[in-house]
Amino acid sequence: MNINKTRLIEEFIELVSTDSGTGEEREIADKLTAKLKALGCSVYEDDAWKTLKERSIESNTGNLVAKLDGTQKDVPTLLFCAHMDRVTPGKGIKPIIENDIIKSDGTTILAADDVAGIVAILEGVRTIQENGIEHGDIEIVFTIAEEGGLNGAKGLDPSRLAATHGYCLDANGTVGTIVTSAPAQKGLKVNIYGKAAHAGISPESGISAILVAANALTRMQLGRIDEETTANIGIFQAGVATNIITEQAYLEGEIRSRNPEKLKKHTQHIKDVLTEVANEFGAKVEIEINDLYPSFNLTENDAVVQLALRAAAKIDLQPILGKTGGGSDANIINGKGIPSVVLGLGFEDVHSTKERIAISELENAARLVASLIKENK
Ligand SMILES: [Zn+2]
């Protein structure tokens, strides 16, 4: 079962050259709708942009939810998923092919994250069809707004999907990497209110929100907490002038863990430290905690993982089972009840202008999609 390498590369070049920032997926969504229809899929565009609006992202594009009827019944429905948006700087991408490598011209990202996933799905399905291979029902979801919060996937309506096996093509690592576990993430927004005073005339009557924040930060455990838990404060804003004891400080951060108990415990630790320090200083603290996405923990025994192992082995790819510290649409889709893993695409240095991918990895990714469909019995 050989894939059409020339067509695969051409489609990759075409799609990375199509601008598609988060909330700006209209053009690529229209191209993909036409491609999916050409495969014989029915395509539905949902209204996930409505949930984006609640998060202050303007968009007029929904997730694409496509369905290809199987030639075989009584086999599990497979879901393939990739995201249409990309990070900045991702406009006017001019891909360069150098031997087996595709890279950007160095002024933008390449957007192999996640165009590599998109073309692997399209070419994998085409290969199955062109080889006349029997297959079950296939669902394909191309999401909007994955970058910056998995917001498109959050708006997906799971009642439109029948799949029992989900494959999100969006992971680091060579093709063959199967990510079976990822952490949940909580977001943390903290406002600290001290008391303003003139820094030269009456500093003793002020309460510095900066000092409260700084004390709290030195007392809380941040960074790598353990093998499955991390915490970070990534934003610290405070102060307007040097002659004012700072009245207000703002912190924003995150806590992640693959273990729900540890996530809860560490979130409580951070809240306790903030409250304790604020009390010591006589300041006030407001803490807002948001559940950003759930974790998932699959094992080798899960059917979705077993099929991936089988499909990889069939095409002589070395399967590597992995766990990640990052989130992806698979977190949301697992949370919506479809067991899903994330598959490695072999892209390198994503989210940077050094981003690149080997053509051989692109081919492997398309072959793996075809193999998953073929081995699904
Ligand atoms: Zn991605």
C-alpha cells in the first residue's frame, strides 16, 4: 500500500501556504471542506465559534466534522483529528524543500503543527480508497482554535460523533509515537489588594501588593513538582510609579497533573500560601481557579491503543508509548467520552521559526493513518 508522495508534498505545501491563524481559519476550512467532499465525506461545520466568543476570540469558522460511510459494518468507527489553526508568526509561510526536509524561510513557523496531521489524514484515507480496501465508518474532525486553549474542541458536540477510537495527529516524537496519557490543567488568576501610600512620606501606612506577591511566590512550590505534576506562574503585573506603595498585583499561572488527586492537592497548596501571606501582611487576595481541560490515562490494554500498536507494527514502524506534560484536543475529546490517543508526527522545533519536518515522516504519518483504517477489524 504505497502512498502518493508527490501529491502528499503538494498538499502540504498548499495548506501551509494558506494563512490560518487562531480565529482566522475560514480560508483553510473552505479548502478542507472541498477536499473532504471530494473523498466522499459528508461535512458539517459546527458553531464552536460561539464558545470562542465567550473567551473573547472573534471567529466566523466552526470545527469541520466529516463522516465517510464504511464499506464494512460491524467494525469500530474511527475518529481522526487535527487542528486547522497555527501559532504566530504564521502568515505568508514560504516553505522550502531541502532534500528530505521541509522548513520555513526562517521568518515564520512552518505550520507542520498541525498541517502534517491534516494531510496525513487526507492522504491516508485516499490511499485506502485507491487501493480498494474495505473499511468501517470514518469520522474526521478538523478543529479551530486549538492553540491557546483547545477552544475549538471544547465546542464540539460529541452527540454528532459515533467513534469509539480517536486518533489526534498532533504530537512531538517520530511517527510511531503513541501518547496515551496527558495531564489535566487548572488555570489560576490572582488579584492581590494591598494599600496605597506615598513611598517617601508615609510608607508605613501602605501595604505593598508587590511584596505580598513576592513573598507568596518564594513560599509556593513551582516548576516540576513530581513526575506527573507541574506548576507555573507565568504572568506578574504590578505597579504604576516608584513613589507609590503598590496597591494591586496580578498573578496568572497554571497547575497540571496526570493525577487528579495531586492536581487538587497542589492547587490547594498554592491557594493556602496566597491566603496565608495575604493575612500576614493585612492584604486581601482574590483567587480564581478554572478547569481548563481534563486529563486522560489510557493503557496498552485499551482497544484504541492496541489498534495503534498493531497498525504501526504492520508497516514496520517502531511503536513508542509515551506520556506528555502538554494538552491537546485529545484531552477534550477523551473528556467527551471518546477514548483517544495522540500520534507523533515527527515535526521538530514547533512553535518556532526553526520548525521543520522530514518528508519521510510525513509519508509515515499518512501510511499510519491508512494502516489504522486497514487493521481496524
Ligand atoms: Zn498542534
